[in-house]
Amino acid sequence: MPERKKLFGTNGVRGVVNEFLTPDFVLKMGKAIGTEMHGNIAVATDTRTSNVMLKDALIAGILSTGSSVVDLGVIPTPALQLRVKSGSFTGGVMVTASHNPPQFNGVKAIAPDGTEASKDEEDRIEDAFYRENFKVAEWNGIGMLSARHDAADSYIRAIVERVDAEAIRERKFTVVLDCSNGASVYTAPYLLEALGVRVITLNSQPQGSFPGHESEPTPENLRDLAKTVKNVGADMGIAHDGDADRAVFIDERGRYIPGELSLALIAREIIRNRKGTIAVVPVSTPSVVEEAIREFDGRTVYTRVGSPVVARKMMEVSAVIGGEENGGIINPRMQYCRDGGMAAAKMLEIVAERGPLSSLIDSLPRFYTVKLKVEIGDRNPAEILQGVRREASAVRIDETDGLKLFLDEGWVLVRPSGTEPLMRIFAESRIEKNARKYAEDHLKIVKSLLR
Ligand code: MG
């Protein structure tokens, strides 16, 4: 039996194609998934060059267990999730590496309710993978494969029904859209069109080599988008990552809007109309979200880092909004998962009602953040955290995920990375020099513990 290596990271299984992520590996993943999510499984991919190779291996594995497969083609992850949620599926699988470079791909499992599979579900799949105790169908019990081509259309319709489409259409917006050559090329331009938007597209042909820029929507990667928004006098720019579960915005002045600000804005405008309701975000989220919704008696509930955890907590506390600072916004009006298309449409609705985007962003409270990291090699992260707890002085300590130390004028989060041997140090204050000082002081503490 091969050595047991953790397969699922914070976002499914990821790896370099034909090195870690080979067809043989994915075939076995298919057997494990078909065994664990036994029944009828929806499968989709993003635009990566390895998509068909890996999808076909995955499907073969699933069918061999007697589970059936519906192939939805190339669509965004949230479009697959919507279909899983609304259809009679026992699970879903997305072949994607989201924002990773083009040589990567990955496999992400979707629970029957359309949310990202929980740690428990992933552990069960992983266990089946290593034990190789797969269901094996008789020759006459092999699963059926069918294909559906309507997932993009029904996804677009579902979004249009959940925003004030009339208000958006009336404004006759011009939007520059950057699909990062990823899965949103088949949905995002048509969604905007359905909302009466004049759409100018960049990187909106499906191309898994990502010729325009890599599919992470960073300020550097969106320079062309920002410039084009300004040059054509557009109302905003919208960019999606490779699998379009995220949306990142550029305001009409060509400024890149950090994800925590778009999340804070959308949260505030939703809670403006539903006063006293709840937003859920991970402990690493800047305080702008909490501050912005406080204006309307909104309450913020913090969770461990990771979008599946946020989504499940949202269900538990009946939150009206949630998300992450990377542009992943969960709007339960649509579904309990990050949804780039829904985030884009909601932002258009907000700007239609209260815009322009730049002044909405400028009306948010201002915080300064500093992020540092330090390599910890093979040192035990829990011991380092214990050391920090001993050495640091804080007004209050939150241990939801890592150590969040509340200080006089802000806070600092010391948290081990989920994927690399790193300790991350994230400090925030309303006063810029405090944020820097908090981060550097705690970096020093961690470094002293490593000696
Ligand atoms: Mg993504």
C-alpha cells in the first residue's frame, strides 16, 4: 500500500498534470468518489488543456462502480453546484485548479446539497482511495453516461431571477469583463447581456494555456482590465478566476478593489435591507466587513479559514451573506457556495441603486493591514502557537483558527498555513504604523521561538 499522503487540501485535490495528477490517479479518484457518493454524479470542468483527459479518466472510474454520470461540459464551479443542488444527484465533481498556473489541475468534490464537500466527506473518499475497497459493478450494472448542455443557461437564468434585473437594465451599464480564459467564458458575457449590460470582453475565449494572464485575479494580472475600464469609460470592470467561483471588481476610475472591500460593500447593502442579520467570515477577514455592517446592526460571526466551513456556518446561523477576502462571496439567496456570477450581478444591482462604485467603496471604513510569513520547516505549528501565547500580551485571545490576539489598536492573527510549512502573520489597525508594528513584533516572537 502506498504511503498515505493527504490528498485533499483547502480546495480539493490539486497537482501538476501528468506528474502528480495523472489519468491513472484520477481514474482511482473516480472509483473512490463513485463508491462513496454512490448513485448519480454530475461532472464538469474548467478550460484547462488537461480537462478532457482527466475528466474521461474520472468518469471511467465512477462508471465502474455502478454510479451514473451526467457530463455538464465546461462551466463555472458554482454552475455545477447549482445543478447538483437542484437535481437528483448524489454528488458532483469539478475538474479544476481554480486560480493555479496552467500546468496544474485538480478534483473537487461537491456534496449532494451543492456545497463543497466537508472534511468528513473528503476523508471518506480519501480512505476509499487508499484502501482500494471500491464498489465494482457487474458487466450489466455499469453506470450510464449522459451529457447535458443546459447548465450554463439555467445558471444564468437563476442569477437573473435573484437580482433586480429591471433596475440594472435601466442603467444601461458598460462593463469590461475579463474571464481569465477560464470557465466563465460560457456564462459571464451572456449573464451581463441578459442584464442589459454593454459588454466589452478581455481574455474571454476558452484557452487553458491562459495566454492573457494567469487565472488568479491579482492587481498585476488585471492591469489590462483596469486600463481598459478607464479608456472606454466603463462603469466597472469584472474579473473571474479560472473556475469563476470568485469575482473581483475594478471601479470606474480604474482602481482595483481588494476582495474584502467588495465583500464588505455587498454585505452592507444586503444588511441595509435586512437589519440586524448575520454575516459569516473567516477569522482572517479584515474588520471592514464587521464595521460596515454594524451601521445596520449587522452581526459578524467568525469561523476557521476555508469556504466550506463558512458556508456550513451560514446555514447554521441563518446568515444573509458570507465569504472570503479573495473575492469569494456566498449569497444564500442563490446557494451556499462562492459564486462569481451571483457576486457580479449583485454588485451591478447595488451600483444601479446607489452607485457609482468608486464612491460606494470610498464610503467604507478604512483599515490598514500588513501580511508577513515565516518558514517553519518541520517545526510543530501547535508548539509555536503555544510559545506565541506565552510571549505575547493581548487584551483578548481568539483561538478559532491559529491565535488571534486583540491589541489596543487592532489585532494580529498568527496562523499556520494549511498547505505549506509556513506561519502566517496578519496584522490590522486603523493606524497604518500600528499594523506594521504589530506584524513585525509578532514575526520577531515567532522567529525567536524557532531558534
Ligand atoms: Mg476558484
